[in-house]
Amino acid sequence: MSGYDWLDDDAFCATLVRGLTPHEALARLGIDVFDGDDEEGEIDEGLISARSAEGGAILSEWNGFAGTLDEVLRPLSNGTVTASVFVNVNMVASFVHYVDGRRVLSFDPLFPGNEDGISEDYLADRVELGLVGDNSEGGLAAALLLAERITKVRPNASTDIVAAHGVFEY
């Protein structure tokens, strides 16, 4: 997944947030924020790493799912746009998009043909990226590209560096 080498390939959640710095994004979650990698090795679960990106911030979790939760995405997207891509080791995956505190789009990027009704939101982009129908081939890389298109947030040279961390209590 080009530009996302710092994500674990097996289990991750990446949340792209337009127009916020890493510190601002974490602060919206009401959690204590600390800089850099100082305490990263001491935290077993709930760690959210925040990175600077072109157009905003990217929050990432190893084997976490906070970026899919309504109680996280509602305040995080207040006045802006978010999109999250999640997968766990059992290949359970989701794509969730919020605008100004409300969910706009949600689907499984690995099995998008399982949808009851195909949402019209971003349908042309989803078709182009292979994220619609039984024969879809897009997967997680395509879901990350869709998140970039929707939020206008993209990894850049500084995205490899963690700017801040926070711990989310599940």
C-alpha cells in the first residue's frame, strides 16, 4: 500500500481527517495527548498514533478499531470530513466516512458485494477503484485511495513520523 508502509498489513485502522493537525485531531477525542514515540512501547492497547499529512492528519492504530466508532468519528468530523479504513487479522474490514458529525457511507472494502443496497455516495469513484459488486478487486489499497479522494488528505514525506499519540479507552 503505497504511502502507508508504516501500517501493519494484517490489522490496522487508518483515519484520515481533513484540515486538522495531529494534536487537534487527538484533542477532539478528549484523550491525553503526548508527543512522538516517548511511551509507545509501554502501551498494550488503545494507542492511536497521529501523523501529519498533506491536507490534514492521519490517525492510525495497530490492531485497533477506534476509528470506526461513532463516538470517535462524530466529534472528529465536526466541521470537517473523515474516512476510516479498518481490517483485523480475521479479514473483517470496514470503510466508514463521516461529514460534520454524521455518517455518510459505510461498506466492507473486502466484500463490497455483500451490501443490501449500493449507496449512491461516491459510486463512480467506488466503481473505478473496484469497490462495488461481487467481482470487486479493489481491497484495502483501493479503500485507502477512496479515503484520500473523499478527504483530500494524502500521505507525504512527514507522514512516516508520528507527531503525537493518545490512548483511547474502549
